[in-house]
Amino acid sequence: MNFLPEDIERYIEEHTRVEPELLQQLHRETWQKIVNPRMLSGHVQGRALSMFSKMIRPKTILEIGTFTGYSALCLAEGLADDGRLFTIDVNDELKWIQDKYFALSPYGARIHRHFGNALDVIPSLHHDFDVVFMDADKSNYMQYYDMIMARLKPGAFILIDNVLWSGKITSPAQTNDEDTRVLQALNDRVNTDERVENVLLSIRDGLMVLRVK
């Protein structure tokens, strides 16, 4: 969903540095061949993820929700020289497109994939994380938040995607709309959690940025 007028959205796209050619190719192939291509981070959000990562220079990144690998490649651009990115997805049917683009990327060897339920996989990863990016099933966002907060040291960052949820976040959730209810509860909780400082950015479908105190 576009929250800004179309001409403003276009201006933002035109005045955000173009992503590398490999990511442009991945973007095109995702839209050509993959169901629900809107799940891809895309140009502006991808450049924002890259910029955050380059500012932080993380040694370890955890990504919850791989999809076709676009956001992982964006985040990997800012890894420290010895850094690694761990990405989790419940769906291994997209492994073929991840394989293709990770192999072509200079960061591919530093990306470690795990397939399965993130609630089961995260406890098996014995690492401290400097950055966590959440872009997976919304119904489990609260559980992911609780699980990763227990693992993060002061100065770590959490980036949470889709927190505006196509604008539905500002209206009472329908009876059968669990995703909206969870996102509303999470946004409220983050905003009152004394362990973090946060800012909600209106990038794409909403990006919540948190820093652990």
C-alpha cells in the first residue's frame, strides 16, 4: 500500500541511490516468477536496510523471513569483514532462487540459511546478534520479539517490517484478523518497553527501528 501521493513516491524512488544490478535482476525475477512478489523489500526499503547495516557494521545479523533473499543481500552489504548473516524461512520452495542470487553475490558465502519454524530454529543459533530483521509471519511477531530480546546486548538493533500493515493498524481489528491484532499489540508494547528506544518509520509498509539500551 502507498501511504504517500504517487508523485511523491516516484520522487523518493528517483532520489534514492539505485540498487546494485544483481538486486535489480532479483527484483525482476521475483516479480516475474514468484507468488506474492510484494513481500520483497524493494528498492527504497532495501537501500534503507543496507544503509542501517553499513552504519552499524554488525558482526552477526539474524533475519527472520528470507523470501527470495533480497533483504538478506541488502543487509549483508554492511557486515563487518568477518561478519555473518543467519536467515530463517519456513518455506524451502524458494531455495532455488536464493541459491542463484547468493551464488552470484560477493556476500553469498557469509549468508547461512535455515529452513523451518523460526521459533524452533532461533534457540539453536548460539550467537549474539547485533542486528535482527523481522519480516515473517505476523501472528508470531510477539513471540519472536520476546525470544530475541532475551538474546540481545545493549546497543543491538531490531528492525521490524510491516508495522503499518497497509493502514489497518489504526482501525479496530476484525474478529478474524489475528495479524492486525498482534501488530497493534506489538507496536504498543515496543513503545512502552523501557529496555529499548524506538522510532516508527513510514518506509513502505512501516519499519519499526529499535535500539536496545
